Amino acid sequence: MSPLATTLKTNLEAEAKQFHDVVDHHMDVPWPDFLRAWGELREIDILKRDDEGAYYIEKI
């Protein structure tokens, strides 16, 4: 897993966030790099959504 994907994973394990909030928090990252990291999380199928649509990852 890339360093950015690991960071995203850690952040979403700590707190559920709307996608736009995740993006806003990483505005310093080029968009293609962000999408690749997000894609890594989607690929391993660990992203969940709460009742308000916020993304989170359950800690294992």
C-alpha cells in the first residue's frame, strides 16, 4: 500500500469523513496521486459508509 493510501486508511479508521472532506484535507497532493491512493482502498474493499454517507474503515 502506498504511503498516501496508508495515511488515508489511518485517518478513516480514526474518524468517518465525507469524501469532499478527505479531498480537502489532501489538497497538496496531485489529483491523480490522490485517486490512485483512494483506488487502492477501494480495491482491497475496506471502505464502509455510515448512515450519512461518510466513509470510514473499521479497525481490525
